[in-house]
Amino acid sequence: MNSPLRRIGFWLSHDKEGTARVSELLGQACRRAGIEVLPMEPAAEDSPSWEGLEALICLGGDGTMLSAAAWAARHGVILGGVNLGRLGFLTTCSGEEISKLAEILADGSFEVRERAMLQARVQRGAGGDSGSTRLALNELSLMRAQMGKMVDLDVEVNGRLLNRYHADGVLVATPSGSTAYSLSAGGPLIWPEARVLCVTPVCPHSLTNRSVILPDDVQIALRPRERRGRRDDMIFSLDGRRTYRLKLDETLLLERAPVNLRLLLMPGSNFAALLRAKMRWQGYEVP
């Protein structure tokens, strides 16, 4: 059992139909249970009202949770979600289960699982200073800035060359991200608690280039390369939220972040059952 929650925030997706109504109903249920509810806005992350927040509940889907994951991990705030989208691998419950959600928040019967975060920073020049650190829950994706062009880069692990890639892009994913973009690119499914990172090329030019699973205590370097005199910049994205430019003389340094995300789950949550349901594997029962 966990301690009952008394102060939570709502982070809403304004792109999902019915979000406002679900927010109103969940807010009413939480207040009846003695929980203070604060409406949150992503643009106001430094607001004093965020101080003392115990949990952040996202109403939307996995994308909404990814928008809040870095802030929640940095501040040690429990992150949950009500799925109003399609898959919902990260969300706590569906829109039909909000009464139960308010109940478990109030009595502490919810579960909290820690999920690894990926930390990325840009190193400018050979041995130069690194820029600011950015976090991702699912993955970092690196593509060429000019659409339709392939990337050429070296991937190093602890300073030693792993492979030289010529592909549409390269992904570095956490176990949480193995069910997202990495899966679409042909990467493996990874149990959430596994202490690994996964490097997956996107549409590689060589059929022998496959995903590589690495221990999560290594440092991964992505170094762009000049090819046939072409010096195009690349762009990278964290969890598909924002894009950042990477120049030819810069290096992306990736490693497991020193902070984890505290993910809110319903009592008795089972990742195998979640996979069967979302993937519609054998044993999945249609409601």
C-alpha cells in the first residue's frame, strides 16, 4: 500500500474529444474523496502552484503522458494517465474507470513502478563542452534534416565503434519505448524493468543491420559523418515532442538518466496481460 494522495494535478490534451467532460467527472470524484485537484498547463511548469504536487494525471493518451514525463521525472512526481486515445501502453486506466481511479488515489491502493529515462546531450566539437541535458521516456530518434535523405553516422558504445549506419534514421529506445516507434521500426519488445537500451536503425541500407540490445550502464555516442562531400545537418527528437538540429561536427551523447519516472498503475497490473490486449495476441478476449 502507498500513502493516500491529497494533492494532484490534471494535464489535459486539448486534441482529444471528451477530455473536458472526463476531467470534470474525475475532478468531482477526487474532491469527494478529499483530494485537492489543480488544473495544470504545460506552459506553466514553473508555477508556484506546482509545489507539493504528489501526482500528475494526464487526460488524453500516451502522447499526453510523454509531454509530461520529463517534468514528472525531474521532480519525483508520480505520473498517471486516463486513456482517451488508441493504444495507451503508459496510461493507468480508461475513461470508463475514473471512479476506480479516484478511489485508489484516495486510499493508496495504487501501484507505482519506476521506468528508466534516457538522457541526451550534444557535444560540440571533438572533446568540446556538452550542452543542456534533455530527457526522454521512450526514445531518441535521429534523422537527416533534409527530408528524403538518408543519415550516415557512427554509433559508438563506451568510445568503441559499434556500427557505421547508412539508413533513414537511428533510434535509441528505453524498455518503455520498445512498444512505440522502435517496435514500428522492427525493434524487439522489452520487459519494462529490463536494464537495457536498444539501438535500432530505421530502414537501413544493409539487411544485416538489426536492433542491438545494450546494458543501460553504457554511454552511446551518435556521430554524424560526411558522405560524398555532403554536409547536411541532422535533426533529433525526444519522444517525438520537439526537434533539435545536430551539426556535422557535433555528437549526441546518450545514457540512462540518473532519475526514473514513477508510473502510476492500477492494482494488480500485469504487463503480459497488457501486451496480449494491445497486440491482440492469443489469449486476448474481446470485451
